[in-house]
Amino acid sequence: MSSPGTVPRVGDLVEVLSLEAIRATLDAEGALEGLPFMPEMVRHCGKRLRVSAVMDRICGGGPGMRTVAGAPLVRLEDLRCGGDVHGECSRGCTLLWKPGWLRVPGGAGASTSAPDPVPSPWPYPLRSGGGGWICQATGLAAATAPISAPRKVLSGVMDVGRGAWSAGELARVYLETVEHKLARAARRARPAGGRTPVDRLDLAPGEWVEVKRFAEISPTLDREGKNRGLEFSRYMVPFCGGTYRVSARMENFIDERDGSMRRLENTVLLEGVACGGGTPAGPCRRLEWLYWREIWLRRVPGPPESKGARAT
């Protein structure tokens, strides 16, 4: 059995430490190397789970890809935050783990220990001095650091050398980045218009939708590529034309820039449709859900043949 803090590898079976052991690693703010441990994670204490990604760089905490402070971040299977202790936030963020909260157990199989209870009240701050929520999304600014432009280029190339992705994938990302910047420049050259249009489908979880072609979506965007403040990013383009099932309505979310709770209307999440994370600085494995305005979708009857989610 490895000691806590040993960096696991993708595919390893790891055991989440007890809450008592994890609390011994946390500072007064309930964080390790800037990353908060949240009450929504306590239910996984004592469980044995498979490592799906180990990340020394991640998108979040600021513009573009950033480097992780201290030990890498670990993604366990597809564990996500339910937001139940954070104002019912519906972002469904990927839960991030530090190696200090994990160990590689001796032997295989699932843990049989009961999950630890969540202390009441939670002994660490859930709100900042300004009233904003504190969570892993807001904590990424402290848990990461910016990467210089030359370092981003070098990181992307080095990832090809070590097999994190292919030269073709790197070339595709650069092409998509250039296309996105050209399209944004073209939109900014247009005369400023009024508010972008809205469509209300009242979609419910379980319904099937088709993502419209980008040519249909583009007229719904303003000069910044947004519909009423919500960006249609280049990471969403590969899903255009695909059919997917609605997984949840996106009604509110914590803004990681200031911790404020923001409301959303006419917006849904699609089952399995997450950001592919290909950036010039390398692939991000955070797998955050993409947010879809209903005006970018059309309802389709039944479960048609689906192109499937392409995020990896």
C-alpha cells in the first residue's frame, strides 16, 4: 500500500482517505495547496475508485490553461459536485483531488467501509468575506498559476512527444483557434445590434435534442460570440449536428471569478457533452459540462441514432 501523497497513475485503483485523515492535510481555510476540500466530497471518503486523469495543468482560475501549484490534480472516474451544500449550484463541476487525500490500497475490490458523515456545521468557510461562495471552482485561482505564451507552446509540443496527444490533434487545435479568432473578428466588425434572441423550449431531463448547425447558431450570437452573456465556445462546435439527451436544466451556477451565484434561463446540460479541452498548451482533462441555450437546440422525438459525446 502506498503512502498518502504518492501521485497515482491513470487506471490505478485508489482509496479516498477518511475525513479525519484529510482534515489533517488542510489549512485554516479548508484547502491543500490552494484547493478546497468540499463537503460534497465527504460521501466518497473510504471508497475505492479508479483514476481517470492526473493533471499538472488545467483550465480554470484565469484565462486559458494554467499550471497546478504543488502536487497534480486527480480526477476519479466521473465524480461531480452536486452543489447541495453550495446553494444548489447546478454546474456539476468535476471533483478534483490532491494525492494527499488518496492512497493506492493493497489488494483489489470495492471498499466496504461506510462513508463518513458530513460535520454540521462545516468547519471551514463556505463564503468569502465579500459574501461569495468558496468552492473548488473559485479556489482554482489560488491552486494554479498562469503559464507564459512561450511556455504554452512548448507544453503543447512536449505533450506530443510524451504521447498525451498526437501531432494531428495539436495541429487541429491551432487551426480551430485561428478559425475562432477570425470568426470573432468578423463578428466584431458587424454593426452593434440589440439583445440577442431567445427561444424557450422548456426542455426536461430525458428529452432528446439535436444541436443546430453552426450556421444556424451564429445569427443568435452577438459581436463577442455570446447569447445574452453565455458564450458559444469553439469547444461546442464539434457537437453541432449531433443528437443528445438532456441531462439537467442549468438554472444557477457559481461564477468562479467572484463566487457570486448567477441565474440562467432557457439553458440545459446534455448527457455526456463536456469540454474536450484541447488547447495550444496541451489537453485539459477537467471535462467541464458545456452549457446550451435552448435556442441552439431543437427537440427531436424519441432516441434517434446519436453521434455521441466526443469529449475525452
